[in-house]
Amino acid sequence: MQGGGINAYFKYRIDAAYFLFSHNKIRYIIVSGDNREKNYNEPKMMKKELIKKGIPSHFIYEDFYGINTLHSVIRVHQIFHQKKFTIISQKFHNERAIFIGNCLGLDVIGFNAKSLTFDTKIQLREIFARIKALWDIILSIRLDRIGLG
């Protein structure tokens, strides 16, 4: 949503969620994301776009505390009580999210939304995101073992 416009990754994810919902492949949608800044609220923007496409609001649940992929996956399980769910995102992001879900013992699959052909900035960001995900998983396992997780 840079500069106030909708970015392609966001648009393709919304399109994919609508596709799955309209073809009865998913029953509900949890929109999870960041809203730490007053004028930036990812879940609210996602819900608004899904409603514009024709998905009734009572099928869309907002998670305002999904500040990163790890938090979003954990919260789907702990807050929304889902052990089996589909993550709708681009392939590079789904790979990381599924890894996190599997490490947490969840039955997670991904639906790959359309992606941009080549985005160096995203690829570089994803390298660091995967390293952080691995670190977060290792740290959470260690904290769990000593009773702090």
C-alpha cells in the first residue's frame, strides 16, 4: 500500500481469496496483518476489498495483531482455534508460512496467489525473513522446553 495505492501483491492475494471463497474451497477468511500506525490498517483494508468483491462481512474475521507471519500463524491457532487452514499468499511467502505452521504442529497448506515476475527487493527481504523465521522457531522451541513458551 505504498503511497496510498493498492500494491500488486495485495491485489493478487485478495483476488485469490475471492476465487477460493466463490468456488466454495474455503468457508471463512481471517485477514491478518499490521495496524500499528494510525493511518495503516492491513486487516481493515483487506476486509474492505473482500466486501467490495461480494464476500459478506460475516465470513471475514479480522486479526489486528498479526504483526508478522509467525504471529499470524500462531494466532490463527490460538485465537481462532484452527489447527487446519489455508494460507493465501504468494509462493515465496507461503513456503515460509507453511514451514512455520508445520513446526508448530499445524496442518497448513498454501494457495499461491499470482506473483510478480521478478522482484529483487522482495527476494532479498524473503532471505532475511526466512532466517528470522528459523530463528523464531528455534527460540520458541527452546523457551517451550524451559517452560517460558
